[in-house]
Amino acid sequence: MKNIFMSLLLLAGINSFAQEAGKAGELLKNEVSTIEKQTSGNTERRNNNSDFSRSDKGNPQSNTKKNPNYQWNQNYGYAEVFVRIPEQGFFTVEVDDQAISNASGKYRFFDLQAGKIPISVYDNGYLIYKTTLRLRNNNRMVLDFFTDKGLYLLDSYPVQNQSYGFNDWNDIWNNPYGNQPGNGYPSGNVMDNTTFMQFFQMLQKNEKFDDGKIMMIRQQTNTTSFTSQQIRDLVKSLSFDKNRLMMAKLLYRQCADKNKYFLVYDAFDFDGSKRELMEFITQS
């Protein structure tokens, strides 16, 4: 019992260290000079309070705000909205908490959360249009706006995030800190069991050979993550162990509960395939 308690304490310490600020990455030099800090600090306080005290002048960092409560795994979401305004003028387009102002007529918004999102259009600072968009994760919405007609949805289509070199925000930002899916951190849009059964039945019905099944599963990984049990069923649906091994390696990155990936070993007929998957996971 004592050994179990000590192991839990050690595990908690490891997870805590995994989220330590400054643990990952290369520190880039702060090039702001002391004079610039003092000038900007005093200017900001003059704007906020014209009667700031004399003692405050000599301490430009006395009111510096610090926030040690880092948001390590905030769900930033990933949806895009592209708006075109093919008219002369200076417009501001605001989508959720993002705003872009220019006269070019092109307004592109990234890293939006899925769901109902407000969009507003301003002409030289005056609100002229407001409505609500319904965004889907990993999708881009493309719209045209005309001041005398309104906002028109032209298209909405999936965004292939792999073209950027990574699947989602967590892959590139959180993984260096050790915040891997399966340690309490989500991994994209995990398919619920009801939807998975629909997908699995369609896979079995429409694709009789491994090539077709592999193509269909690969396509789904663009927008979906799976549980270990779901991956086991997908891998086991293939006929040949070499294809099962390839798919098990591919889906490991899409697994939402990597701590249960041992369930996937049950999908193989040969011990050699199991051992190779174990080695792959150990080195990942």
C-alpha cells in the first residue's frame, strides 16, 4: 500500500513538472530596453490614471500584472472564416473576439471555436451588419459581404490541417510539455460510440477489401480521434497482419486514451506484430 502511495506521489510530481513554464522550447532574448519599459509603463499609467502618484513614477513595474495561472490545455478550437468585401472603403470585420480592419477587402480568421459565433461588420467605425455563424471544427466558411445586400455564405468545406505539418493545436504546442492525450488531455474530436458504430457498419458494408477500408479510415482521421477500443475494432477489421500493424501505428497518434492502447494488441494474430507495435509505441 505504501509503495502504491509513493508511486502516485511520484506520478503527480512528473505531471506537475511536465507543465512547468519554461520547461520546453528555446528562450528568445527580450530586446525591450529598460528605458523603453519605463517609458511605456509611465505612458500606460498616465492613460489609465492622470493623477498617478509621484512615488509610482520611479517604479515603472509597480503595477505590472502577473498571471501565474497558465492555461496549459485551453481548447482554442480550430475553424476558419474568410470574408470578402469587394467594395471601396475601410471596413472592420469582427468574428467572435477577433477583429480585422483594412481597406483591402480580405478578412481571414483562424483558430476559431466551433459552434454559434457572432460576426459584425463596421463601416468606418459604424456597425452596419450583425449575424450569427454556425462553425464546424476543422472547417472553413467562405463569405461575401455587400453593404446594400448583406452577408452571403459561398461555401463551407473541411480544412486539411496536415498541410500545415501538424494535426491540431495540441500536437505542436502541448506535446513538448509532455501533455500527451491519454494523460487527461483531449485529442481532437473523439468519436462517440453511437457514431462509431455507424461508421464501423458502413466500413464493413461498403468496403470488402483492406485497401478500401484503409482509405476510408485514413479519410476519417482528418477530423476525428478514436478511443483504444475503437482502434482495436478498426485494426481487427483488416484481413492481413501487415495492414493491421500499419493501421495501428497510424492511429496511435489519433488515440484519445493512449494509456489503454494495450487493448489494440488483441487485434493481431501473430506475436511478432504485437512486439513491433510495442517497440513503436516505446519509441514514440
